[in-house]
Amino acid sequence: MRGRFVAHRLVQLLPVLIGVSFIVFLTMHLTPGDPIEHMLGQAGRITQQQIDDLRAHYGLDRPFMIQYGLFLRNAAVGDFGSSYSHQGRAVSQIIGERFPATLELTLFAFAIAILFAVPAGVLASLRPQGALDRSATVAALLGISMPGFWLGIMLMIVFGLRLHWLPISGRIDLAVVPQYVTGLYTLDSLLTANWPGFWSALRHLLLPAFAMAAPMAAMVMRMVRSSMIGVLGQDYIQFARAKGLPEISVVGKHALRNALIPTVNIVALQTGILLSGNMIIETVFQYPGLGKLAVDAIGAADYPLVQAVVLIYAVSYVLLNLGADLIHTALDPRVRLA
């Protein structure tokens, strides 16, 4: 049953990707700006023949639907074409170089959000309207209300420019870049025992990861708190307490598992938002990941690069929701996958 469900959801992924790709393809072509003009902007005197030759080389002289059809055909085999703004390099190669940076930042932000949100939500639920609950509520409102770019700038000013505790841009100090293993600098540094590289990569991650994690932590914390308050009032929790079970066992083993069931989908959605939100954060911190790559590609009217990055985001979002459904059934066996 679970295998059939996964297969069914993967089949549903196809029309989603086609729809997303068409919208992005159309939007990029309607956006003001000519990619050929961007490419030749610094090239000095250019003849019309050279411009026409470049249009023909990149297929920009063909009708829109033919361009889109060729894009779909090539994308189906993993060929996203050549970048207009990176000297004609393959888009897949460029994304392969940037993807580990975004993955590392997203994982780190996810870890910060979950490690803060779940314990805070549980503790706040134990004494509703108490001092801790009120403090957590205020923190959640701040986390949800603050725009990511504003929080990122504030963190840069305080911890980077004023206190000089943490770097405000980049991914690692160039002098300590670890040997490539996975592309994740913190993990590669650990695997190669490059401790200066590990600490440098970790310090570069802290500010952008915290700026990305704050809204997710706020949402998840509020969801855990609400779910825990509802679960703690159930009869089986009162029965467990009446049996003399330790409070930590009642809360951690019996209540938390059921409280996490409705939280899983929120976590999946917020993780998808982490991926999309990294465009702003990576640009603010000049972090060399997919988000900054996409922003730069949009400015350069680099159609193939923008389309490929957006498709990766779309696939990630759908797969995260699929994973949430599977985790949901593991936590609650009463739910059947159809």
C-alpha cells in the first residue's frame, strides 16, 4: 500500500513540474530585458550579425512554444542547456557546484528551528498562560513578524559589524577550504580532520541559518504548544498520570508523539519555505548557494539557469510533502495511505 502511494504521488509530480516550468518559462520571456544584450553589454562594438548568430545559437530566434518544447525534452534527460551569464557553461554543472551550499544552509537552519521550537513548545504547554508561555508567545510573534532580510541585516550589524563575533558574508575562509568529499564544508572538514575549516564554515553558517530559522521556529513552536495543550487534556494522559508514571514519561512518551502528528505537515511546509526563502537570505549574506545564483540569473535574464533552479525548488517541495505524509502514517498507524 505504501509503495503504491509513493508511486502515485511521484506520478502526480509530473503535471506539477510541467505547470511550474511553463509558468517560469513564460514569466522569464515576458520579463523586460534581453539576455543577449546582457551577454554583450561589456563586449564593446557588436554587429547585428553577431547578435543574430547568438540568438540562433541559443534558440532564442524560434517561436515560444518550440523553445518550451525543446526545454521540456532536454530537461527530461537532465539537460537544462547552457547558461547565458556563465560563459556558456552547462547549467547542471553550475547547479551541482552551488547546491551543496544551499543544502548545508537549509539543514543547519532546520536543525536550529527544530531544536529550539519543539522543547520551547512543550515547556510552554505545561503551564498555559504562565511566564514561560507568555515569553514564548512574544518570541513567536517576533519570529513570524520580522522579515528575513531585516533580521539578517540586524544580525549582521550587531554580531558582525559591532561585536565582530561572526563573519557577515561568504561561506568559509579561503585559506581553510576543506578537501572536497560531499560539498558540505562542515561535514567535509570533519571527515578530513580540518578543524580550522570546520570552525570557519560553522561561523559563516550561524547568522544566515538563524535568520532563516526564526520564522520556522516560531510557527513550529506555536503548533507544538497548541497540540500539546490539546493532548495533555485527553483521558489517556490523565490515566497515565493516575498509574503513577513519571511526568517526563507522560509528556515525552505519551503526549509528545501524538502532539507531533499535526506538526509534521507544518514542518514540511516550513522546510519548503526555507528553500524558497534562501534567495533573500543568501543575497543579504552573499552566501554562494542556489538562492543567490537564482537572483543573479534573474538580473542577467539567464533563462535556463532560473528555470532549472525553480524546478529544483518545486521537486524539493513536493518530495518534502510526500515525506511528511509517510512520517504522519508512521506516527499515527490509524491513518491509511490511499
